[in-house]
Amino acid sequence: QVQLVESGGDMVQPGGSLRLSCAASGNAFSINAMGWYRRAPGKQRELVARISSSGGSTNYADSVKGRFTVSRDNAKNTVYLQMNSLKPDDTAVYYCNAVRNTIPLWTWGQGTQVTVSS
């Protein structure tokens, strides 16, 4: 069973930046595409960024395109989300997971809270 541990969330002012990390246990990390999801208060969880297993292809939701960058280090079983120009609408709990199309594959981790507020 793969375990996911997200970290790096914090409270920041609008326009600020954060870098989230997600470490996965086990041997299945490098063969799977990975995604960053978020769930804002009162909303459903949404996929905001996706990266292929090799890291050569990325996709973003329109709401974060140009501001967020997903990357991965397969040697460390870790995926990252660099978030710049943060907005209050980015406030959410952020999760990572292996993803097939938009479908998450593994048990969710605890997530990491990002709060954007002045």
C-alpha cells in the first residue's frame, strides 16, 4: 500500500509563493503519472496539475495555468508543486495522488493546508 505524505502548506498573503512536496512510499511512484488536487471549503476536490511518469509532460487547470508548476524527482519518490502569484481562491487543502486520466489511484494522504489571505 502506497502512503502519501504532503507538506509545505502555510498561510501566505496574496501574491506570495509556496512550494508543496509530496513523498510516496513503495516502488510504484516512478511508473505512474502524478497529480496535485485541491479541495476548497464547500467544494469538490479538483485536479489542478498533472505530470507524466517521466516528468516530460505536464497539464494544468485553467485556474492555475501560468502560476503553478508541477515537477517530480523519481529518485526521491517526490512530486512538487511550485505555486506563485497566489490568490485567495487558491485557499484549499492540497493533495497528491497517482492519476490515470483524472482518476486518483491510491489512498489519499492527509493533505497540506494552503491559506491565502491578507
